[in-house]
Amino acid sequence: MKRNKEVFILADRFFDCTAKLRALFLGLNIQLNYVLLFLLLSTNQIIAQQHFRFNASLDSIKRSGFYRIPLPAAVLAKCQSGFSDLRIFDTEGNIAAYILQTENGAFYSTPMIELPIIKRKKEGDKQWHLTMENGSNRNIDRIVLTLKGTLVKRYFTLSGSDDNINWYSILENYNPEHTRFDQDNWSLYFPSSHYKYYQITLIGKDLLPIDIVKASIYSNKTIAPQYSYSPIPHHLTQKDSTNKKSYINITFDEAYPIERMKLQVSGSNYFKRHLSIYKSLNEFPLCDTVISTFNGEYPRINLACKEKEFCIVIDNEDNRPLKIDQVNFDQYDRYLVAYFDSTKKYKLYFGDSTLTPPLYDISSFKDSINHLISDISLGTINKISANNQQPIVATNKYKWILWPAIISVIILLSGITFKMLKEVSNRGKTD
């Protein structure tokens, strides 16, 4: 009996030690998980690996300073629609902050100024003439005529003079109906000039005059959008359906940003048709407008899209279908402005669908940077395979944390392990 009792005591101590060891290892495992999490977070602060699909080297920097990088269509097509995945790195992985500039023109933001009408008379040529005075000799490229309700169609000739005697032609056979922005206002666009007098002639002998209430100009000059013609590779097909509509499908090899489209049309010398542009015929149109013959120019359509394909639908009504012979595409000029060190080499990375727009301090100083800066070009676009090395973003701010953190964690773990082993040993002796 005594021997059996000793066996039971030893077995009980054995299972008790086993439970304590299991508790020890469980505690160590929990502590290890915390350590791994801590190291992961610390390491994430030190390096961040991006997943770009393309890069292109920048030309050598001859002198340190600000430079402008023009972005070609081939680069923009490989970026997100908002171009938030553009990043510049040097060979050490340091990021170069930039400002993204888009040359999309300026808009009138100040009230119109009235041009006094000093004469309104039918002259010897039996045509009505209206003379306006530009007393301050402002540069003018647009005159807005305010009419008293009318729906008649008229053609104008615009001329300028500095002495109200000798006149010089500016516009001929101009139809302002195409530039009407509301029922009672017509706009006359012309090359910028600063004549003291401007005269509008209503073409047509013995025609009744139009009641022009006033003529106005804008007090600041409009800057036209700066487009870049892009020879974007595309495939075009046209189908003239029996439902009196023409369907023109355009496909690209990539999703290019497009701000303007120009159609070269044949089939009719005079036309005015409704046109819609769709990403898909099942969706709302990207653009809904009217194209027409205007001063012999091909129709131009403003867009704001980045698509790989779309469909143009022209409503021919009872007219002969138009033939789309060619389509040209324009983009706004876009640049990156950044400060570069002449002792370093740089690359532009792009094509990461997960990135959000960067927040750089330099954006607060964009108005202070000299706009007369040199351009620097990009080299060949390289595709980055999954096995190739991606840029590693080095953050010097947190580099000193890593090794002290690892040493501290090792000391902490050693202390916890020693303490728990000592507890198990003391309890074993007590029992």
C-alpha cells in the first residue's frame, strides 16, 4: 500500500509539472505573438514596398533645382484615372516630392465690361453697321452681343480701327449662332487685338436690323486650354443602321485620357446632327451634344474620360448618314514639377492601382516656384515583372528604432522565461 501511495504522489507531481510547463509555453507563445506584431509594425514604419507595373528613368540632372517632367500619353494611359499612382524615387529609395500640373486653361471669373455703342446706322452699302469704342485699348478676343429677343439668322463681318476712319478686317462671314450660350447672347470670337474701335457689319443689303441692346467684353483675358495632339492608336468601325442612326465604335490598346475629339466627316457639306458618346450603350452617355458645319471646320467635341473603348451614336433623322473618315484625340498637357539633386539618379514609377494621392509639403508652395523652369524628359518605359525588384521606400526617421527594439524584446523575453522557470522550480521543491 505504501508503495502504491508513493507512485500516486509521483504521478500527481508529474502531471502538475506538466501543466505548469504547458502554462509556461503558452505564456511564451502569447509573448512571442506580441513581439512579432510589434516587430511587424516597427518594420512597416521603416520600409514600405510598392507594387508598380512600370518605370522610366529620368535624364541626368545637370544642376540641382526644380525641373518639369512632361507626361506623355503612353505614361498617362498606364496610370490610374486620377494619376494618383505617380511616384519618383532616387537610387537609394528616397522619394522626391512633386506637384502635378494640368494645363487645362483658365475661365472668365470677373464681370463683363460694356463697350459703348457710338454709332448704329445703315451705310451707303445698304448694310447695317454698329460701331463700338474700346476707350482703354484693352486686349479683346471676344465680344458678347446682347439681343432683344430674336430667332433670325445673320452673318457678321468684324473690323477694327484706331482712328474710326481706316478699317481692317478681323472676321468675315461669321455666324454667331454656333457660339450662342443663351437665348439672348451671341459671342464673337477672334484673334486678340486692341483696336480703339470695333465695327460689326450685318451682311445683307436692305435687311431689317437686329436690335443689339449692348456689346460687352470680359475684363480679363481667357487662356485657351493647352492641348497636346496624341497619335493614339485606335481601331474604328462604323455601322449605319436601319433605325436612322450611325454607330461608330472606337477601341484603344490602353485606356488613354481624352479631353477633346476631332471628327473628320464627309457625306454632306451642311449638316447639324445630334451625337452621343457612350462607354456602353446600356449606360448614361459620356457626352451628349450637337455637331454641325461651322466655318468649314471639322466638329470638335470636349470630353473628360479615360476609357479603352467607347461608342459614338449619330442621329441622322431623314438625312443621308455622315461618314466618319478619321478621329483625332487631344489631351491636356500634364507635368510633374519636382526638385532634383544633380548628384542622384531618378526614376518615375507608375501603374499601382492601390495607391492614393500623395500629400506633399511642396504643394503649398506651388505658386512660389518659378514657372520658367527647364523640362527634363523620360526614357523608355520599362515593364516591371513580378520577380523584379520594386522600389523600397526608405524612411530615415525610424531607422534607429529597430535594433534597440529587438534587443529590448530579447531582454524582456529572457527575464520572463527565467522568472517562470524559477517559479516552477520553487513550486516543485515546495510540493
